[in-house]
Amino acid sequence: MTSPRTALRVAVPAVVVVIAVEAIVSIAARWPYQWGGHGDPDKVLSEFVGHGGTALAPPLFLLVLLALVALGVQRRDRWGTVATVVLVPVSAILAVGAAGEATATPTADVSRAVLVAGGIFGTVVSLGLLALAVASLVVDRQQRRATSATGAASAAAAPR
């Protein structure tokens, strides 16, 4: 069985690539964000780089943060744990944004089908990352406890 940490090492970089492709598609198709207001189809790129994201992708700063997390979860030290902890709120934010886009009012620029399909996909993927991150942290904690208990038992049994 694959450990949650191993799954994260594959899943997070894959999600970064998928979101980057979604951003490119949204920019090319002129699909601005719809949740929290309606973006301007003539300014999709600047809104992606700025604050609003696109109909399919979050703002660039979240994509960059997720890419840094993708690098961090590859590590097997405390920095890998820090990256996994950071992934929890980031994936929750991504899930909320994707769910918001799924329920946003369609416009002439972005159809309901695009919003719903992209939103459902984004929500499911983000919640999957969240679940993997939490599971990875729980397993890591259990392994540290087991290792420290074994170490304490060995130290107590050692001759003096």
C-alpha cells in the first residue's frame, strides 16, 4: 500500500501542472473568474497574475505557493513536514475557490458547463490533497511516536 507521503510526492506536482494548464486554457479562451464578482474577459491574464484567478485556475500567487509546497513535500526532513502542514490550508482555500466557481452565475463569457465541470474537478482534487496531507501528518506522527517508544525501550534494556 502506498503511504500518504508517497502519494503526496506524486499528487502535488501533478496538480500544479494541471492547474497551470487550466490557467493557460482559461486565458486563451478568455474565461475570467466568476465567483466573488465577474472578471473582465479582456483582462484575464492580469487578473490571474493579480488577485482574481480565472474560471478554472486560482490566482498565480496560489499556484506559486502550491509549486513551492510540491518541492517541499519531496523532502523527508522537517521541511517536508512544514510543506505538508502548509498544504492543509492551501488545499482548503483551493477547494473553497473551486466550489465557489462551480456555483457562480454563468455569463456570456463563461458557460455553466465550464464553471460546474471545472469547479467540481477543482473541489475534488483539492479535497483529495487535503485528505492526503492530513493522513500524511497523522502517519508521520504515529511513526515518530513508535520510534521514540522503541528507542526508550532499548535505552532502558541496555546494560549499564
